[in-house]
Amino acid sequence: KTDFINFINDQEWKSIEPVSSWFGPSSFLMSSMSALFQLSMWIRHGHGYLTENLGIPVWGSYAIFGLATLFSGLVLGLVSEAFGTDWEH
């Protein structure tokens, strides 16, 4: 607490460079990182629901999420082909 008060009183904060807008809390990079953390929490809660509430074994939950990952990749690939998106450039 004392260090923080001295930091403010001695105006040491003036010598610190501001955070780049690229790493700011509202930047695209940080928003994307937040979305990934939210997705990981959703997966964690989904795994808990499958194993604790529905009684599915842990390996079964992993299999469900693995198949969901494969299926979503398949759907994204089909959508990409349907729109004729060329990802090779």
C-alpha cells in the first residue's frame, strides 16, 4: 500500500509508457482473447454437465467434444466451398 501511495505522490507514473492500442482492453486482439477464454469456460461447464448431471464417462465427454470439433470443421469447410472462398492466397 505504501509503495502505491509513493508511486502516486512521487509521480513515478509519468515515466511509464502507455499501453499500445494494440494491447488495449478494447482492441481486436484482446476481444478475441476474451472470446477464447469464454469459449474455454463454456467447454468446461459443458464437460461438467455431461459428466456430473448426465453421468456420461469422461472419455465419452471427450469423444463428444472431439466429434463436435470435427463436425464444425466439416461445416466450416463446406460453407467456405459454398461461398467459393479461396484461402490459398
